[in-house]
Amino acid sequence: MKTMYIGGVPEHFNLPWYITLRDKAYAPLSINLRWKDFPGGTGAMCEALRNKEIDMAVILTEGIIRDIIHGNPSVIVQQYVGSSLQWGIHTAKDAPFTDLISLKGSRAAISRYGSGSHLMAYVNAMELNWDLNTDLQFELINSLDGALQALPGGTADYFMWEKYTTQPFVDQGIFKRIGVCPTPWPCFVIAVRKEVWQDQRSEVEGILKVINSCTEGFKAMPGIDQMISIRYQQQVEDVRRWLDETAWSSSQLSLEMVVKVQEVLLQAGLIDRRLAAEHFLSK
């Protein structure tokens, strides 16, 4: 039995992994797949891939592309969620901010540098035509839990995170959502360390076959909306909207999309060079 490690955020997008692990779906492949939660998000997973703490990651597209440019020895083997991620833009409930324009020059809470919350703050600023040198400030808060302290406590002003994950805190009156910024590309991909892809390709392909089979029928599973609602403390109506908006994918990320992500990262000053699109994708 071969033990392999995969990481991802502890959110509803990754419920198919929980289901396949619960059902011991990898055992017939002689694979002991171990899941590791990363509440800190993409930046933490990039570090874990570099440090060989995990073999694979379900990770934000823009985050892994940036980190590969910066030396992460990993490749993208396929998309996981092909639809956009809807990044809610949140402030404390009683904060004076009323719209996105009013956030100009204020402090964005980010889980860590290189994380999705960091990168998407630039995407949002670019869409609003802000000066990226003077109108963006950052406060490191490590995770969603950190934002739940920082925004009401006044140490940061706004926080960008997937809107359905934060919906319970909006419902509770901890956060106020004043906008949404969707990613202009497929949001999640599966990345694998290069040496793992080279040496254990058949095992990785077996894992992908299992998870793709699960995601293909995920929306049609009886009671899946209730299961998500209970497990992630969300209203059933919100879960159903999320299911309608979300599309899983087993296709490889297109070369054109890799180019587009790099262009945005370059404009934001988050990378200083482009690499050939083929550099990022498994062969």
C-alpha cells in the first residue's frame, strides 16, 4: 500500500475528496491517500509542496502559477473546478465602508503573501483602477479565523474570501459583504510535485480517475445539498445556488488561460517575468 499526501482548503469545494476517502475508494489502487487541511490556503500549500510535506494539492490557479514562476517544482495535472471563484469582499458589520470605492487605501487582510486573498486584492484593485503602489495595504491574519478577529477588532479593514464560505458570518452579523470579485479564470487546479509525477504517475492518474468520477456525479448525489448545509453550516438555499454556479472539470488548463493568468500577475507586479505556458502543465 503506497501512502500519498494531498492538501486542500477545508471548504465545500473539497467535499468530493472527503466522500471518496470515507468510502475507501483509493484502496483498490493500493493507495493510502491521506488528506491534509490547509486553512491558510494557497500560500500554505505552496510551501508544503516545496517542503515535500504533501505530494499533491487542490490549489488556486493563480497562486500555483505564481509560485511555479518563483521556483516551486510542481506541475498542474488538471483543472478541478472549472468555474470562477466568487470572492466576497467583506468588512466588519459596523465599519464605515459602504462600497468598494470607499476601500481605496485601506488595509486588506490576507492569509499570507502569495495566497489567493493577497493576489485577488490586486485583481480587485486593478478592476477599480487603483494605484497598486499607494492604494493597497496588507495586514497578515493567517486564515479565515484570523479575519474574524481582525475586522471586528479594527486591525484590518476588508477581507476577500469565497463568498459561500463566509456566508454564515455574514448571516451572524460579524461580516458585511460590500462586493464580489470573480476570478477571470478556472479557480482550482490539481498540482503535483514534479518528482512525484515522474516517479508515481500511474498512482496519480489512478487518484485523478477516482476523484473525477466522484465530481462528475456530485451534484446528482441524493441529499448532497443537505449534507453540505449541515457539514459547512450554510443555508440550504445558499448551497443550492452554489451548486448551480459551480462546475467541476477534469480537463487540463488551457495554454491560453495560463498566458492570461501570467498577464494579470505581471500587470499587478506579482511576477517579474513570464514563462512558456507549457512549463506549468504536466506532459
